[in-house]
Amino acid sequence: MTPVFSDPAHPEQNGRHERMHRDLKAACAKPSAYDLKTQQRRLNHFVKEYNNIRPHEALDMKTPAAVHDFAARPFPEKTPHFDYDLDHKVIKVTQNGAIRWRSYYWVYLTSALKGKYVGIQNLGNGIWKVFYRNVFLGFFNENELRNKKTNIRLETNLV
């Protein structure tokens, strides 16, 4: 799978997904249930209705369950080891979702990658390209890492 990123604050670029969130919010969050058990029952009911009962116009008035084709490929319990290219520096993402750079600088990536290894490729002039496996995450400029007390975030473009 390759993630597709829409521009920030542009929900029109992913209308189907935004519509699903609107329906989910209307069914389960306005108002939310009194306790977690009841809220979970509401969410389970929404999933069943959305996937098995309610027809979707985009699917020629069929349900998602009726048109979904399950993959024959097995889904492994553990992700296989990934070998980065030799020109990549491999760094482990810490529990706070950042990587430690040059012993005491921090570059924040995402908490979703904590404990995972990322590959960093030098582009020259202090600019580094960051990958998780074969997915490009962004750039960071090590020349901007002057202050030890501040984190720096990845940028998707440096222009």
C-alpha cells in the first residue's frame, strides 16, 4: 500500500472519506453515549449497517460487503525485516515519535513509528531525506537544528 496525502484543509480532495466520517459522527458522536460499552455498541451497529445493510450510490446501490473481494494473499502477524540501501543511515524512532540526531538534537516524525527503524539519505548541504521502508516521509535540514531545546518536524518540500 502507498499512502495518498491530500492537502491540509482540503476535504474536497477525499470526499468519500469525509462523507463516511460525517455519517459516523451523526450516528455515534452527536451525542456520544454515556459509557464506553454503549458507545462501542453504537460503533458496531454503525459498521454493520454501513457495510452490510445500507446501499451506496457509488457502488450502484450495492453494499460494500456485497462488492468487496477478499485478498487471497495472507496477512502476516509480524512484518518482515526491511533492508535499507547502503547509502541510508538507519535510525530507530524513539518512544516520543522522534529520532535523535547527532546525539542531542531531535527531529519529530510521528508517534505511529515509535520503535520502528527509518532510513535517512544524505542529499548534501545538510539536507536529509527520511524514509520508512520504501515510503518517503519528508526532509529535514540539519543546519536548522541549532537549538537543543526545540524539536524540528519533517517537511514535505524544501522550496
